[in-house]
Amino acid sequence: MSEDKTLTMVTCTAPANMAVIKYWGKRDSDLILPINSSLSVTLHQDQLKTTTTAAISRDFKEDRLWLNGEEADVGHPRLQSCLREVRRLARKRRGGGDEDAAPLGLAYKVHIATENNFPTAAGLASSAAGYACLVYALARLYGVEGELSEVARQGSGSACRSMFGGFVQWHKGERPDGKDSVAQQVAPETHWPELRILVLVVSAEKKQVGSTAGMQTSVDTSPLLKHRAEALVPERIAHMVQHIRERDFEGFGQLTMRDSNQFHATCLDTFPPIFYLNDVSRRIIALAHRYNAHHGCTKVAYTFDAGPNAVIFALADTVAEFVEVVRRSFPPAPNGDRFLQGLPVGSASLAEELLSAVVLEPVPGALQYILHTKPGPGPQLLDDPGQHLLGADGLPRGSA
Amino acid sequence: MSEDKTLTMVTCTAPANMAVIKYWGKRDSDLILPINSSLSVTLHQDQLKTTTTAAISRDFKEDRLWLNGEEADVGHPRLQSCLREVRRLARKRRGGGDEDAAPLGLAYKVHIATENNFPTAAGLASSAAGYACLVYALARLYGVEGELSEVARQGSGSACRSMFGGFVQWHKGERPDGKDSVAQQVAPETHWPELRILVLVVSAEKKQVGSTAGMQTSVDTSPLLKHRAEALVPERIAHMVQHIRERDFEGFGQLTMRDSNQFHATCLDTFPPIFYLNDVSRRIIALAHRYNAHHGCTKVAYTFDAGPNAVIFALADTVAEFVEVVRRSFPPAPNGDRFLQGLPVGSASLAEELLSAVVLEPVPGALQYILHTKPGPGQRAGAAPA
């Protein structure tokens, strides 16, 4: 008879993702079922990742949660949703082999610690990476295998897309019970080696309308959103899948920009209207269009979520020049942190013609920094016990 | 036999109008036929008007045009369109009475001078008032009567709505020749005596995308605009007519705000996207929503055209308080021109509760001035030489 382990611990990492065909609006708020399908690019964990350690022990008195070292409310309904779902799936799969993790483990309390390798305040990677990581870790802990995106979805809609690497589609689904509202990989992260992403982190601003409340108001009040979801997105998804499969950057880029704009258009058609794009966002958009016009084709494509940060897609041979264009247009504030982070960027000198056509009056200090990354893999299980965020006592380890 | 008059001169004035159900997009660029109907409120000429004098004389060597005192290009296609159309209608109607104006007048050259009683650079009253005025003056000159909104429309779409006072609908029309694409009065300017308008003139900014090019790009690239025109506007027009007839400010105000936002949404759905609302515009929108929320009903309604100026609708008993709210939120720059112009505004003191709920951090100098006006009549004509 195998001994009861005192403590079982698992650590995973999960990525952020950026939608190129946007999710905005639910048809079911409890199960988090969307009014339209969406499609995203998973970002590389070397630059953006969430790490989560989950541990169960018969010695734990209650469920507890730490976010970036600070204890947080474990009673959060979405977190409880995920916990409940994973435990339910674990119960279903009991009676497997000898090795099922802690048969009594379902009754034990769980301790969860999670950390991001990027500043939370920057408004990056929302809750997608966090919930994806949590679900992945809990599933490993409880020995649950198979389809997990459905569980992640119930924590945060976009989290289901973070369950896979590369290019991922979240199928809207038709069933009321949401069992067919799942994510699926369209192409792996290795499919398009030249594709790069630049995240332009805009300087901190006052709090915007949260996504959950915002999209509900949009569903309730915007006839343009209704039309988008019913009549426009299905075709866009099909086209986007094709552009990706064919590595057609012109098509991919144009559709990405149009879909970002259409999403923000539906926010403006909401009542009261929601404005996520600010002055800097609009300048970035105008800059991208001038840059593309100058080159006579789509070289960069912008997309914006429910916040001011810009995510720019480009091919590798465009990055150096465009980063220099951005630097000239939005000069870093002096004594700021490193302005360019992530993957290395080569140097580039700008032709006078390009400068005068594309770079207009500079706006110093408008960007906090630029993060250079690329498509990356889905969640990972860490083997190294040194990576655990919790100690053997189930409490967060002291910071290094 | 009447003598050939050496000079025949007519002076007219015409109003500006502000659309509450927006026109954006043509199905025919030559005839200026819109993809959807629109509905506007004609603004009072005491505050905003264009004055046009048109004269024909056998002594004139060529057509000439002066805008606000400066000579301008009379060859402008839209102007030529209007001129051509009015002359065509005049030819059709020859053979009327003894009094038809200058039977040979159709061959004479025309001199036109036009002036606004408000600064052109402020982006107010676009070309609507101008073309409406021109068409009306030319029609008087050539003795053309009857349906003129069709002619004005060919100068500038929204000009046809300036041909009437009060509340005006521009029917989209179905005919390819545009003969049924005309404006019609929904209710006269006397219909809703309590209705007021505040034009918040935003400080000058760099040139935006012009309407004509902008709406063409929208028609070409925005699927949301297509849906708006086909499926959403007809019902909105019907509702708006009802709100106006019933003097239902709650309904009128809400629909006005929603339609302004939807128009700007279709601009954002255009490719490349068009942004007419700027930071100040957005602050005004947020201010209006806070003010209405504070009062628990729709007290003010904003609408924006293809530019940053805000047009606010309110009932008369709201004006004083809201003007004070605006003044606190956007304090005038010192040594500026008179900040409040047009109809008088009473004074108002703001309750502390309202202040803390509604007026957030002030943005000095964001507004050039506020113009207080109300619905007004269509053209007036004076035949005496200016």
C-alpha cells in the first residue's frame, strides 16, 4: 500500500496570448461562453510567463492563495470555479492505476502561489496566463489529463487560448453546457519562424473600464457588436486561419488591424461608450499606417486589447527599423528603465526620406518600454524542485 | 417692354444645422445621394448664419466668388454643380409671367459674395449653410421656385437640411436620379420652445480627415457602416421623429448620443481608421454621462460631427447649471475672448454634491468658447441690394 504522501507539489508555467480576432461579449456569464470565436498568438514564455506552484497536503487547514508573494482572496468565484472543475474531473477519473495522485487528495486543502516575470501594473497578459497556469498545475496535481481548455475558460475566457502554443482558436461552441467551447491549436509556434511581436507598453494611466463589465454593457447596448458576432467574425476567423497557414503577412496584418479597430468600434457603440484607445494609442496607429504606406505594403500590424498597450506584429527583418522609428517617435524618458527588453534587436539607421515621411513630432515619455518577443509554446511542467514557489511547509519561499 | 436691368442682386441668409441622426456615406458621389436618411436640428441664425449676395449683370466678364471677403475659386465643382442646376431649372421655367428675372440673365455672369457671422476656422456649420444660402440666392435671382433642397444637396449633402427651419429629415430616396432624395420639415422651429443648444468650440487642432474623402473610405471599407445604413438607421429615424413630435427629451437625448457614437464607431471601423473625437471630446462625453447619472435622467445630450466640437442639447432650465459645470471643467484661458456667447445664460451655483460627483480635474484652455443657441428658421431672403 503506498504511503500517504504528506505533501504533493507541482510547478508549471504558462504563457500570455494576444488575440488577433477578438473575443468581446459572452452569451453565458456563468460558464463564460463567448458570442463569437476568437483567435490568438501565444507569446513566448522567455519574455512573458506566469509561474504557479500548487500543493496539497493533509496538514493544510484551508485553501490559500499568494499572488506575487502577497496573500490574496482564495474565495474569488472564478478561482473557485477552476478548483471545483478540476476536482470534479479528478473524481471522474479515479479508479485509474496505482499511481493516481493522493486518492484522499481531493479532500485536502490546496496552497497556490503564482508569480509573473513582468510587472502586473503594465496591464500585460491579463488573467489569461494566470488561470491557464493554475488549471494546468491543478490538473497535474490531481492527475487529470485530456481537455483542459474548457476548465481554464471558466476562470477567464481568454485563458483557454493560453493552454496551447503558437496560433490558437477558441471555438465559440453551440452547446448551452459549453462542452464544445474549447480552444484548439491552429498551427504550432514553430510554424512561422520569422514572426515577431513588439509590445509597446504605454505609460500608466487611470483605471479603465474592466473587461468583464465592459463586454457585458457592449452585449446589452451595441447593435454593431451583435452584427459583428453573428455576421462578420466567422468569415474573419476562416480568413485568419488561412493567412496563418500560408504565412501571408500582408493578409494576416491587415485583418489583425481591422479586427482591433472593429473591436474598439463596438466599444464606442456601447452606451455609455467605452474608450480604451488613448492619444498615444492613436498616434501609434497613425505611425503604423504611415510606415506601411511609406513601404507600400503591410510591414507592421497593430492590435490593442482593452487597454492602451499596443502589440505590433512584424517579420524579423522589419524589427530593427521599426523599433528605431518608434524610438524616434516616442523618445524614452531619461533615467528610465531599459527601454528595449526581451529578444535582442539589431541597430538600424533610418533614411532621411523615411524619417520625414513617417516620424512626425516626437512625444517623449509616452512609452514606458518596448518588449520584443515571438510566438511560443503552451504551458510547461517544471521538473526542477528549485523552481517551486512554495516551500516544504506549503508557504511562499523567502525572496532570493 | 421692360428694360434690361444692368444689375440684379439678391441677398439671403441661411442657417447651419446639426444632425442628430447622422449622414455618413454616399451611394452616388456625383448626385450626392446618401446611403441612409438623416435628421437634423436647424440652428438659429441670430447665432450662426451665412449671408450670401448673388448678382448677375451683363457687364460682368466672368463668374466670381468671394468668401468672407477673399476671392476664392469659382471653378469649384460643387459650386458649378449648384450654378448649373439652378440655371437649368430657370430655363425650364421660362415663359412664366412678365416678371421673370432678366430673360437674358441666364447668359450673364454671376458674382457671389458670402460671409459667416462666426469664425470659419472654428469648424462650425461646415458647407451646409454656405451652399444652402447660395442655392437660395441663385434661385431668387433666376426666379426659380419650388423644391430647392435637391439642388442644395448637390453642393453639399447636409445643405439640403439647411433649407428648412426646425427639425428636418433628409430622405435618402430610392431613385437613381435622386429626385426623391430631398429634405422635408418634421416640425417647425416653434415646436419645442424649451429646446436649447450649446456649441462647445474646442481649441484649434491639426487638420482632420475631410468629410468627403472620409465617408468614401468608410463606405469602401467598413462592414459596420453598411449594417448601420441598411438595418439600423431606418428605425432610428422613425424613433427620432416620434421623440421630437412628443417633445420627449429623454428619448431624443439618448438616441442623439447613441447615434453620434455609432457614427464615430463606423469611422473607427474604417481602414485606415478615422478619429474625429479627441481627448477633449472624450472628456466632454464622460462629463455628460456623469452629469446625467447624477441627476438620474437624461438632462444633456452630446453629438459630434466630423470634428472635435461638441454640440450639446438641453432644455432651457438645464442650461445655466450645465454651463457652470462646463466652465468649472474647462476653465477659460485668461485674456481669451468672451467665453460665453449667443443667447444669455443665467447664473447658477453648483451644489457641493454635484461638484464632487461631476466635475473632476479641470482642463484649462481646452475650450475656446461656448455658443448658446436654439432651433431656428430656414432661409430668409432680402431683395434689397446690400
